[in-house]
Amino acid sequence: MPSYIVMGAQWGDEGKGKIVDVLAEKMDIVVRYQGGANAGHTVIHGDTKYVTHLIPSGVISGRSVNIIGNGCVVSPTTLLEEMDILRRQGVSFSPENFIVSPAAHMVLPVHQYLDKVLNEKIGTTVRGIGPAYTDKVQRTGIRWERACDGSFEEAYREHLDFVEKVYAIIEKKEMRTLRDGIPELVRTVESLKPFVRDARPVLAEAVKNDSNMLFEGAQGTFLDIDHGTYPFVTSSNTSIGGAYTGSGIFLDFKKRIGIVKSYTTRVGEGPFPTELFDETGETLRRHGNEYGATTGRPRRCGWLDLALLKQSCIINGFNYIVFSKISCLSGLKTLQVAVDYHPDGTPVYRELPGWEEDVLGCTDYLALPENCRRYIEFAEDFLGVPFGLISTGPDRDHVIERQPVF
Ligand code: IMP
């Protein structure tokens, strides 16, 4: 069956948007299965730049059914805002082309507030993601099914009473603001009701019909709540398991695509063994325009960590890798890649020669400088997974296809 999954292999921001966009155009179904508006995908179509945080990228091409699965956490306000922005750019939404699972949980203003006051140490996106998942696992969350049976307002009022009892940290003034916001929130939830329906029969039908399906991962493998650098992680399963629990369907994915940036970046706090604090780190940030899509924060930058990526390949079973942003490495005399760790956790590096030539937009593998090809092939051999696509720039056609993706 022609089903594809795209996941970030590192700490997110690997450049998933571009490949997802190329794939989404040919898909019948596109599914988001974890996370929420903490993600940020930029898709450039012609002269128009679309930014999605929550909504599957398939809405842009307009030919697929787009599903926000049960594993996601979705803010009604953010969803409506994102839909409105996309509508102004010509994207249309109907209950036929856009579905929110009734079992997805809501991210509510109280979650955003709690994220701000409780999670500073993690450096979150402050979108309320962690507190919403906390409520889900604690069994005190509010699911989107509440939009359908008219019980949302009552559920949220009860929830705020509960939160007020549990969290002494919330000021009285804040509780008043949260309660004052209820009528507007109820109106927003009400307006989204037509899109809430069980997505599982749609997925089951798609499997039966051998439809093209794309599962669109958000964040990256090492932000996974189980497999990541806990506690400096997000609150969902960003690795392949999340696709199953977060959608309710089993698929034997034809391509399990890992997006690997040709160096490493991370936003927020947490371990980063190959991080660079010197001029080279600055150069990578500048060349790669490494600033968060959701928060605008400068990203931490460092060398490619193959030892870490080996683990990512094991977790996700990648059988196809997209190697991105190779053009950002031009001009570095030498490049270090981590191949192991010393007992104290510092990386064991292998040094490779760099290249001077600008490779931006290159579409021919053999036209790349020899040292650039050596770098790619060293990483490919180390990981033992074909590097099928090499991304050489931000545009859709800035790509070298070494192995067909379809
Ligand atoms: P949260 O997902 O907002 O709870 O943030 C938890 C951690 O995940 C923080 O370090 C964030 O910076 C990081 N994070 C969340 N979403 C993304 C993303 O889309 N790209 C990169 N890092 C992210």
C-alpha cells in the first residue's frame, strides 16, 4: 500500500515542510497524529508562503482529506485563527476535506497559562502542549467530542473549578480572566463543530481502497516523551509509534522517511553533545537562518551527530533519508561528525574536509564538490539507510533525487 510517514530524525526543524509538501500533492489522505501548534511547517508554493502549525499540509494542494488524529492536542482558538489565515490565502475547508478526531484533546487557555508558569526550565513553546497532555493522561482533559454534544461549556467550567483547587499558583485575577473568556471560547468551539467526526472509518476505507496516505510527523525523534532527552522533550510520541496510537490504524508504511539536517540544531533547553558555542556555531545559524518557526528563538547549532542518528534509525526504522540544508555547510574548512561518545558523554569526532563552492539549488549529484559527496556518503554508509533526496536550498526544485521517493 502506498503509505508514507515523514519524521524529524533529530530535535525538530529538519525541514520536513518541503518534502511533506512534495508528497502531499499526490496524497488522498494526510494525517497529523501527535503534537499541536508547537510545530511549524513552512510550505512555499509559487509566490505564496503558507505556514501551518496544526493543520495537515494537504489542505494547501486541496486534493486530499486532512485529518487531525486523536493523538493531537488542539486549541480551538489557534485552530480557527490558522484556518482563517489559510482561507485568506485561498485554502478552502469543508467537513469532507478536513476532520478533527473527537478523541483529540483540547488545548485551552488554562493550559497555555500553566505552560508559562510551570515549564520555564524546559524552554517550551508556551503553547499549552504539556499541560494539555498532562490532563489527557491524568484523565481530566476535555476532548473534542464535547464540541458535538453541547457539553463543552459545562465541562470547561468544571475543569476550571478543578484547576483552581489543585494549583495554588494560579492567581485569583487570572482565574477571573479565564472564566470571562468562556463565552467567546464556546462560540469558537461551536463554529468548529462541523469538522469533528470519527476519522477511523475514513482511514479504514482508505486502507481498503489502497489510497495514498501521508502521515506527517511534528517535532523530532529526540523530543519524544519516551525516547527523547527527558525531561527536555515535548509531551507526545514524535517517533513512529505515535503514528499508530495517534490515528488508530495500522499501516505497513512503504516509506518511513527520516529528515536529517546536515548539521544539528535544537531549540529550548536540554542535552546537545555536539553543540558549538564558537564562531562556527554562529556561521551555521547565519547560513541556515536558524530561528524557531513558532517562537522566533535562535536555535542552538552544532555538528552532525551520527551516533545519535543511528539510534533514531533504530527507533523509527527509516528506509529513506532526506538530507537537508547541505548548502549551509559551504565555506567551512573542515567538518566534524560525531561517531560515538566518550565515557564522559562528550562526542568522539571524525574530521572530514569541507568545500568552498556554493551548492545552493544544485540538482545534479555529480555536480556537487567531491568533498560534499564524501560527507554525504560517509553519513549514508554510517547509518546504512539510503540518502534518497539531498535538499540543496529552500525552493521545491532545490533538490537532488538519488532514489525515487514514490
Ligand atoms: P513543548 O512542545 O512546547 O512542550 O516544548 C517542549 C520542548 O520541545 C522545547 O524544548 C521546545 O523548544 C521543543 N519543541 C517543541 N516543538 C518544536 C518544534 O516544532 N521544533 C523544535 N523544537 C520544538
